[in-house]
Amino acid sequence: MLSENRVLLIVSGGIAAYKSLELIRRLKERGAAVRCVLTRAGAKFVTPLSLAAISGDTVYDDLFSLTAEAEMGHIELSRDAGLLVVAPATADIMAKMAGGIADDLATTLLLATDKPVLVAPAMNVRMWEHPATRANVEMLAARGVMRVGPGVGDMACGEFGEGRMAEPDEIVEAIEAYFRGAGAAVTPSRGKSPEARRLAGRKALVTSGPTHEAIDPVRYIANRSSGKQGHAIARALARLGAETTLVSGPTNLADPAGVTVVHVETAREMLEACRKSLPVDVAVCAAAVSDWRTADAAAQKIKKNGGGGRKLELVENPDILQTLASAENLRPGLLVGFAAETEKVIANAKAKRRKKGADWILANDVSPASGTFGGDRNVIHLIDDSGVEDWPPMSKDAVAGRLAQRIAEQLAEEP
Ligand code: C5P
């Protein structure tokens, strides 16, 4: 219970601000007195009226309000509270806290207060991972600012990752832990949160991009794969702490941070690089490997001779996914393949899962109308031995994040 405890809740401007209404309700149910301060951006997401109605108190939003100053000076506001809670805490307000900026009522209070502060960060995963935010979070933690969350999950912006504000119940729990004197339960952030280390100690292999199969020194057979999905998967696995090797065919993409990247051209080189990275706990074959290569790549540039046509003799390339599946002692613990289909997506993908010996197949429609190849979005159907799971349309980054979480859950179940 929180009776007799007074919380000053600062609501800054993020989509998660709607959750602060629920937070106030739960705190009041437990007997806490809640008074709210709303930033200008916060007021774009929740109204002062709804905060006032639920908290049963005046909502403060103006540093220079004569009425508010007459009734309750801004210094008084924090003096009156046992704990300051910033929920949602945007990247912006945390940067201001770290930098000692006081340019509105909320930040002035945070700079002037001598009371403990708990932040519940909420932002896009890239903002959360940006070195500027990381440095600010570290600095605030070093100064004793407590933190709850953020969690991992789907975001309002359509992405997936770390940055979702903790749920109201978790924030209440953190506040109760503080007032109980168990402040450690709301561990000040140092380094990555436990969610970010779910694959620590695990090894992952990802293939990505197309392969190029030489016809002669200047021409090659290739396909339209951009490598975006495979690279995003490698990045997502590394983010969860996996020691990740990415074997990539030729792409225009930068090497993902924190990943060991092996650059290859042909299917046979890709297979060789994959073999060298074994054993791994999980392998995700996202590369669009060329099914065929020329039987004999010419040593010199082939010349036109007299307008006639020319036949190319092709031989089949090794199937990397299938080879990994049958790699006796070295078979990856969890083997994931993709099935890019232009028709009968599910039926073809199920057949592919059986034929290649993969544990999971992520089927996606790559018909020209879908815009998947080269695009940023994907529609996935995950096929495993128990059936088909349809994922909603999402960005390739979000697919990667969701897949990495599923992999972490699966590996956690293993002995
Ligand atoms: O047979 P298909 O190319 O549609 O199979 C797709 C899946 O198999 C993908 O996971 C792809 O990375 C993998 N594959 C492979 N080696 C090949 C062909 C496909 O690993 N030679």
C-alpha cells in the first residue's frame, strides 16, 4: 500500500502518455496522493483535464503562472512530494535532466529537487540505443536516478525493440519498492537491461543478401535480394546479446554494429563460411542464394560473334539450409529458413520446411505486387511443427526484432 505517500508525476510528451492515466488510477487505488506536472509536448497526448479528473488535484504545466505560484510555488511542488516520477520519460527530457537544462516547469523542478527521481523511459528503439541516450541514461544512473523499463515489444511507430514504457503495474511496483525502502528493486540502470541480454552466451549465424555467380570476369547471375531482412536479423540477434556471425553476399548495406561479418560472392563461398562458423545455437538462412551457377565461368570476357545466340550451361548450387540441417553433430540447435514465394505461399513453404529439414520457415510473398524485394516492409507467416502463425504487416526491422525474441524464447526452453 502507498497510503501517506505523495508522488509528483511528470508526464512528458510521448505516445505512452496515455498509460499515465492508468498509472495514476492504480497509485490512487493503493492510497497514494498523486499530483501531476504536464509538459507542453505531454499535453499533445493527454489533456490537463483528464489528469486533473483522475488525480483529483490541480495539474501544473506553466512555470510562469502567477496563480499557480501564488497557490503553490514550483519549489514547493517537489518539497511536498516523497518521490518524483517521470512517466513517460522521453529521450528529450532525460537529455535535459542529464544536461541540467531547466526551460519549463518540469525540467526546472527536476533540477531544483532534492527528492529521489524515478524515470520510466519511453521512446523508439533507435533513440533508446543512440549513444547520446545511452550516455544520458548512464549519467542519470550514476547520479542515483532510478529507472523502471523500458521493455521490449511492438511500438506505436510500427517497429519492434527496446523502448516501450514499462506497464503501469511495473511502475507501481517500482514505486512501492522505493517506499518500502527496497530501492534496489528499481535498479538504477547500468548498462543493458536483462531483456537486452536474453541471448548472452549464445552463438548465432545469419546468411543475407544475394549471391553472384560469375559468367565471365565481368558478368554474373544474381537476383533482386537487398539483404535488408538478413542484416536486420543479425543486428537484432546481436542486440539481444548473441555472438553473431553474418555471412553476406554482395549488398549496398553497411555492416551491422557488434556483428562479425564475412563477405562472400558465390553460393559455394557462402556455404564454406557458414561451415567455418559452426557450431551455433541458431542459424537463420535469409540469403537469396542463387540456385544455379554456370558450369564453367569463362576466364576471359565472352565476345559476341556474328549475332548468334549463346547457351549458358548451368549446374545446381549447394543448398546451404539443407546442408546445415544434415550437418550431423554440428546441426544448429534451431534452424530457420525463409521461403520467398510468388504463389501458394503457405503450401509451398510447408513443403520446403519438410524437404530442407528446417525447424522454422518464415514464408513471405515476394510477388512483384507485394513490394517485398528491395522494400522495407514484409508480411510473414511462421511455420513450425505445430502449424502456421500469421504476423501482421511490419517493417523488416520489426520482423527481425520479433524473430529474435521468438528465438530467445525457444532457446530458453532448451535444457
Ligand atoms: O528453395 P528456396 O530458395 O526457395 O529456399 C529458401 C530458403 O533456403 C532460404 O532460407 C534460403 O536462404 C535457403 N537457401 C539456401 N541455399 C540455397 C538456396 C536456398 O540456404 N542454395
